[in-house]
Amino acid sequence: MSKLSLLDLGFFIAESKASPKHVAGLLICRRPAKSSSAFAKNLYGEFLSHTDVKPPFNRVIKFSLNAMPHWQDTHAVDLKEHIFYHQLPSGHNDRQALYDYVAQLHTPMLDRSRPLWEVHVIDGLADGRFALYQKMHHAYADGVTMARWTAESLAPSAKELALTPVWTLKHGGHGLQRKKATQEMMQSLWKEVGGTTLRFLGIGRLAAMLFLESVQLTKNAIALPFVSSAKTPLTGQVTSGRQFTTAAVSMNRINKIRERTRSTLNHVALTCLDGALRRYLKDQGVELKQPITIQMPVNLRQEGEKTAGNKIGIIQVELSPPTDDPYVRLRNIGFSLRNVRTMIDSVAPEGIESYTIITALVAQIAEMLKLSNTLPPMGNTLVSNVPGPKGHLYIMGAKMEEMHPISTLPPSNLLNITLFSYAENLYFGLIATDELPNLQRLGDYVQEAFTELEQSVQEAHAA
């Protein structure tokens, strides 16, 4: 038995049929040269033969009246309830058909009576390609951990043909070590006292910063939740039904901009998103006179820490004031993110975590009471950045060409954007309710915004 952290438990409390709390990855692969057309189906069969299921993939969530919610190991996992094979029909197997199919798979909740994960092998794509859609409840792990687990289950070379599915690997942070009762009690007590103290100190410091920000005595670019975000078509009551699309930008092109402007990948990516979102909103008849506010997850793990579960905080960040110059937008966002980073580093992680829980609880209550269409949102959208492998990975010799993140929707947000760097590209995974009009156009605008930024930077440095 293993207890849940407050953040992990929060994903279950917030979950509903309209707003399931799982995340996923879409892996697009190419069959090895000279392999048969049955490669993907054979891979599915190989998956089913790997029956040694390790934690957390053998764990179910247990709720009871006489105990706190906890994870419980199940003695046997029927892989046919977790691993599935699909064949896209000829003529309906292009990229958009794949995205539409994945959106359907992403819509329903995972069955809580079983371990909370699924793997779908999707066959029949053009040019000898197939896809893997891997779905996992967010309470199992955060995005950084899930990306690491996926990478560990794949091979760095096409010559390594051994299959090591993610559910068969040992993952850190789940085993309970046996300790002497007295030692365990003292360590637990010390941890609780220390953690509670850090939480109060952190929340106090963060509250003071937010107060100074609210009366405009400081300008650190951290936004006040539920106050600074204007109502837009991107926010409202989350409903069931999903749509999914992606955008991709070459890391080589991004790095050239970074070198010329001394910017980070985050600066460049958020500049593109800021421009794309403003153009998309303008299509909907909305022209904001203030900065777009995003909710931004921050990793609270110490360097080298590889525990499971979730260890993230979410803060609200203002992007750029309205401008037609992408280079000016990049500078504004760089200034904002540097100030926010400095502020976060001065607050104990426990304080950021508690702030995340409190603000998320307020937003969740509004959603449960169906007030998200009338109350102000916490932010205009959520944007997270998950670093991925720098080189290509393989599965039984098949090259994984693309790796797209697919997240969950927070309360009052109809759109969630996840950035994921893999090999030569930065991928933008856009998941939204099916009420948001023409999500594919927003993906196109991301790539157009990057080209405009490229040109603007070139012109600025040529002048």
C-alpha cells in the first residue's frame, strides 16, 4: 500500500467525465527496412507477451471510508484490458485522420477498477508508418517523469531489437523500505514539521510578492490568478469531447535565434505561441489590449531527483503586451520569464506547491458548480515544456520519427499546450475541447509566427 501526495490526490478529486485527468504521448514510427506490413500487429503481439508488470503499472486506486486514498498492488494485470490494436482504413489514414482518432481515444476516462494506463498500436498509416498512443493517469507521474519512462523503454539504436515495454521496467520512488519503527516515526515527524514550516514561510513570501504586484509596486511578470486574465474563447466550462493537433519547429532554426538573441528555448517558443494565440483570437473577434496570461508548470524536483508521482507547481505568467513586432515580443517575454524565475527561486518549493493546490482548488470548485463560464479564469491557457531525448529512439528496430505530447485540461481552460523537444524538432501538442473552433488553424499559426520571428530577428541584426 502506498499513500498519495496532495497533488496526486488532487487529480482524482478534479476528475470527471467531462474533464478526465490522464495524459498521453503519440509516437509516430517507421517500420524497419525490409520488414513486413504485419510489423505493427506483430509488435502488438509482443507487447501482450510481456506480462511481468511493475509498479506503478500494477497499481489501482483505492478509496474507503476508514482509510485515506491509497495505491494498492493488484496480483494480476490482464494486458488485453490495457493494450489494443487498431487498423486505420485505407483512404482515411492521413495525419488529420490519425489526430482525429487519437482525440477519440483521449476523450474517455480510464477505468478506476484497473491500473490506470493504456497502450494503443495504430496501424495503417501511409509510407510504412504506424503510431503508438500511450495513455496514463496524471496521478501516476508528471510529464517530465513520463517522458523519462518512455525514453527508458526504447532503444538508442536500430540494432537493439530487444523489447522492454514501459510497464516491465522498475521505476524509482515506489518501493517502501523497511525501517525500524522508532526511526521511521522520527523521520516522518521531522519531515512533517519541516515541510509545514517551509510551506507557511513559502506561502507568506509568495503572498507578499503577489500583494506588491497587485498594487503595482513591483513588476515581476507573475500574474494574479482570477484577476489579470480576460475572458476569451479559450476559457469557460470544460466539456467532454476532444480535438488534437500539433505543430513542429526545427531545433536548428530555434538555436539560430537563441544564439543571435541570447534567448532560451522557452523564450522563443512562448513568443511564437503569444503571436499565434493573438492571431487566433483575432479570428474569433477578440483583440486583447493586455498581455495574455498563461498557467505555467514549474518543476520542483531537485537536480538528479527521480521519484515518481507529481512534484510540480503552477504559476500564472504574463506574456508580452500587444505588439506587431515579433522581436520586441521576444524581448518582452524574455524579461518576464527571467523575473519570474528569480522570484520562484526565492520561494521554498513547498510554498509553490501549496499555492498550486489552493488556486487549483478554487478553480475546481468553480468548475464543479458550473460557474466557469461566468467567473474569471485563472489564466488564458496552460503551457508546459517537457524536455525529451536529444537523439532518435527505436522500438524493435523501428525508428520513432515524432513524439507528440497530449495533456489534460485544467479547470476553466478549453485549451492546453505542451512543448516537447525530441531529436531535431520542438513539438507543440495542442489538446482542446471540440467546442473550440478550428484548432488546426492555431497549429498553423504557431509555425507562421516562428517564420515571422525569424525574419524579424534577421532584420534587427542586419540593421
